[in-house]
Amino acid sequence: MTTATGTYPLVTLNEFIIQRQGDFPYAKGELSRLLHHVGVAAKVVNEKINKAGLVDILGAAGDVNVQGEDVQKLDLFANHHFIAALRATSECCAIASEEDQEITLFDDGLSRDAKYVFCMDPLDGSSNIDVNVSVGTIFSIYRRISERGSPADLSDFLQPGTHQVAAGYIIYGSSTMLVYTTGKGVNGFTLDPSIGEFCLSHRDIRTPRQGRIYSINEGNYAHFPAGVKQYMKHCQVVDPDTRRPYSSRYIGSLVSDFHRNLLKGGIFMYPPTQKAPGGKLRLLYECNPVAFIAEQAGGRASDGHRRILDIPPESLHQRVPFYVGSPDMMEDLEGFLAQEGDPSPA
Ligand code: P6P
């Protein structure tokens, strides 16, 4: 049988999770169940996002739709459904979300004793939905460090990115994909709407060492550190031997910009700017999960001076400068940042 994704034997997300459970001899299936429910929530959110353009029919956020339901902003809708799906697993004891100032505790019986905590940006780039630009969900999973059976606390979330047990994103684009890692490589699954399953479409993703794409919001150029400005000029030099000038590609949706560069090779940069002197992107649920995936695919991620995964978080919604992509391009950038004795935060 042939479906939209290909012919049998299709490997669905659930089949893959079960197959790879062997990677963790001591695993009892808790992480597998968590990942399965992430896939379920992703399908629910995907269905809603695909209809987002039908505001006239569905109503805009704040309206009451024809069923008499309050129409939620899609990022609140996504937040609600991912929290509900994770609560249902009883495998997670708390969630940190970009949408909520404080952590959400799951303190009912089984969940209170669960060994994982979950960080997420439920719908990153949601301002792009109105103009039909792809958006994404980004997530990161840690083992709790607080005592099981007691309520989770901030210490469970303020762990360095190296402690992540899994990380991933869903990109709601021309097709909907779920890309994740558990530290044994990166695999991508494309949602096949004809069977309602995420099917393995990108096995063991490896990012090219060198790419020809640089992604940055050039509108902030005046406030970039000198080393970033030098690197941008480096990208724009005409030098056929090094296949420069590179191409500038910037969607303004982290998951979309990162996913394209991951597959094709490239570098994404969000330096300090006048509006965001400490960087704009969030360490816990944007930079750490993306950095984990990048490194697992052979790429690198830093704040310009430190490996992202090594940064000890100080607060739940902490922002950092973020540079991520092909290792050779990251090395070139960091050379310029070092040359300039760049003053951006160490
Ligand atoms: P700017 C979207 O709002 C987001 O958080 C990321 O998805 C994206 O990479 C970045 O902000 C874009 O920021 O300032 O260039 O619009």
C-alpha cells in the first residue's frame, strides 16, 4: 500500500519509539509514553493550525464561535493541549511553558511521582500564523532532581542543557514534521494525513559541515556586536573558491529557519540587539532543545562564547544570544567574535 509518505514498511513514530527503547536498557517505557503523547498533541494542534486562516468561519481569538466556544489564540490553544496531553501520561510531574510565568505542577497521585519534567514553547513564531508562515512547537525533557513524590520545583528546570534526556520540535509547515533526539542521533517524522500517523521520513539527520545560508534579522545590524558585523561581511564577500557570497534566508520563525539550515547546512544568528541586549531567544525551551538537536546532528550552538548546553540556567525565562548551525560556519563566526574581543555577555 502506498500512502502520502511512501510505501510499506512505514515506520511510524510509535513503532520507532518502541524499536529505539532498546537504546535505554533501564527504560521502563516512561519516556516512550511521553514522546508518544507529544505526537498526539502535535496532531491536535496541527489540525487547528491548518484551519487558522478560516478566521471568518472559526472566529478570531476572543470571539465566541458558532458552537458557542471561546476562540483561543492559537498559542494558548497549543499550550492547553500539550499540557493536557502530558498530564494524561502521568509520566511528567511538571511543565515550564513560554506561555506561563510559573511552572505548572501535576500533583495528582501518579504524576507527582513521575520522573520527568517538560519545557516547551508551545507555539513559537505564532505572530506569523496570520500571514501563513510556518510555526513550531519546541520541547525539552529532563529527569527531575527533586525528590519523587514531592512537588517538583524550579531546581528541576534550572539544569544545564547537557542534562536533557530528549528534545525536539514540531514544524507546522507545508507538511507537518516532528524532529527529535534522545541523545542517539536525530530523526524526523512527517505527518501522513491519509493515515494520521507521523512516519519516519528523515532517518539519522546529519547537518552539512559547511553551508551557504546565513540567517539573521539584518534590520538590527546597527546594534550587532562588531564580530557579527565582520562575519556578515565575510558571508557577503565574492569568492567562488569558497562558494561565497552565501545566501541570506530569514523567515522569522526559529523552528523554520533552524530546520532549513539543519537539512541544507547554514548558520542561524540571534545576537544581542538594542531591544534585547541579552539576546531574545529563551535558553530553556528554545535554545537548549535546538542546541541538543544541532549537536546530535553534527552541528554546534553557542551564545558567542559558551556552548549553549553548558550554560547554567539562572531563571525560567532567561534569554541568551544564540548562534547555531554548521560547525565550519560556527567556527568562522567565533573567530570573528574572538578577534573583536566582542563585549557581548560571556
Ligand atoms: P525577530 C518568533 O517571534 C521568535 O521568537 C523566533 O521564532 C524567531 O527566530 C525570532 O523570534 C524572530 O525575532 O526579532 O527577528 O522578529
